[in-house]
Amino acid sequence: MKIKILICILTVIGLQSCRQKSEVKTFFISHNAQQSHPVHKGIVKLQEELEKKSNGKLVVKIFPDAQLGSEREVLELLQIGSVAIAKVSAATLSNFVPEYNVLAIPYIFRDKAHKFKVLEGTVGKEILEKGSDSWLRGLCYYDAGSRSFYTKSKAIRTPDDLKGLKIRVMNDQMSINMVNALGGSATPMAYGELYTAIQQGVVDGAENNAPSFVSSNHYEVSKYYTLDEHASVPDVLVVSTKWWDTLTEEEQQWLQEAADTSAEAQKEFWRLSVLESMETAKAAGVEVIVPDKSLFAVKTESVLENFIANYPNLAPLVNRIKAVE
């Protein structure tokens, strides 16, 4: 991986030196999704829009499938200016910009409409700007849907059904606290190990959005999918401020407009992907359960209380999000 990243850096340096001889600026965008994923389709839309707006002066080269490294590794490359833009989860970005932690609080968003009013309004834009202090300026949010529980052999209809179940979570304290608050046993585990772990009964289930549930083939070994939608952590398109500052004001405007257009397109790509994924899961015999989400929300209130206790300076941000109508 280190050799791959070194080659990437040297390549970028070579491209930057060539800029002195040409008006064309070529830059890299990295993400960890497959080319069939809504994220990649959204970034292709950005590529098309930006090259059109700039009349070919700004050229995008896309590196999908984590070719340039993990999300954290790529963010570090952005900080030194070796990669221009990356799509990362707000959860990963929270390691650099604490404000993004707020977006991972269970049921912080009342529904999808509220989520986008927050993200696309004043509060969301302020959070994007916060990253500039860490050389990571947010351009826009991409839809990553909502995370819900799926299990192998026991349906989850109420929080009580989680009691005694081992549920795989990301190695993230918020996720761990959330599952434990609901009565389950949070079990951090590498994503690549999860299929076998469910199949062999090492864990009883996990939680994720519908496209990930299907693309990972976890629907083959999990026969219940409960749409409790406990978390709606967005993805973020992030630009290196060291690269951003090399652009003219006009070029910055082109990029921001292209990013905003791509975000709207990606939302539709995501919606269609969710519909397709749900059809695939149901056709395979997965029972889709729509529970009373308020029962889960009440049980996870302690997660918010614990978060505020640890991050009292972020309490005003939480209140502002809740106040958005």
C-alpha cells in the first residue's frame, strides 16, 4: 500500500509540473466504492459537469475501489495536497473534524426530508467549512441512506428482540453504544469477515444500508431485514485546501457548482439502488420488517446523553439540528 501511495504522489507531482506547460489542470478523485455504485455514478457526473463548465481546462481522473488507499489514508493524502478530492464517510472524517460526529447520533434526523434540510442548509454548510482548519474542505454531501439491522435467524420487530444477540458494528464508540443501549451485544469486526461470521453463527447479525446489505451478499445468510433506520450518516465529498487554493475564483466556482449538481444526481442514483436492492433481497426470501421506529429512538436517547457529556461544546450544534423544521 505504501508503494502504491508513493507512486500516486510521484505521479501527481509530475502532473503538477506539467501544468506550467499547459492550461489544462488534471486532478485525482478517490473513493472506495465499486464502479456500479451510486457514489461512482455521482462522481462521474461531477467529472462531466466540471469538464463542460471549464471547457476542458479542469480534467478529472477517478480512482474507484480504494485504489489509492483506505478513506483515512486518502484523507492524509489530501492534507498534504497529493490528492485533490475524495469521497469519504462522515464517520471517517469525524476523526479529523469533530463536528461530523454529530451526524452519526442515532435518530438525530427525524426523517429523510429533515436530513437534507439540515445537510443542504446553513448548518450542513457550516460543518463542511469546519474541515478547512484541517486542510479538508467539504464540497457537498452524498446520500448514504440509513443503516438498519439484519439478522440470520431471529426477526427484530422491537428493541426487546435484540436482547442476547451479537450484532456486528464498526469499531466506533457511537455504534457500540447504540447497539448496547438497545439491549444487543455490540461486536466490532472487520467488514470482510462478516459474511462467514453470520453464516457460522459467530454473530447473529449486523447493520447497514440496503445497497450494502445486497452488494456484500449478506442477504444470502440473513433472512430478516428490519428497517429501523437508526443512523443516517452521509458521505462527504472533500477537497484538499492545498489544492483548492491553487484554483482561481472562477475555477473554484466551477468545481463547487459541479459538486452540487453531482450531489443531486447521486441522490437519485441512490434511490434507484435502494429499490433494486430491496427487490433482490425480497426475491431471495428475505423478510423485510417495518417496525415502530419510535421504540428504538427512545431506547437510544442515552447515546445522545453520553455524547453531550463527552462533547459539551457540540451541544449547541445538536440543538440547532433538532430545531430545523
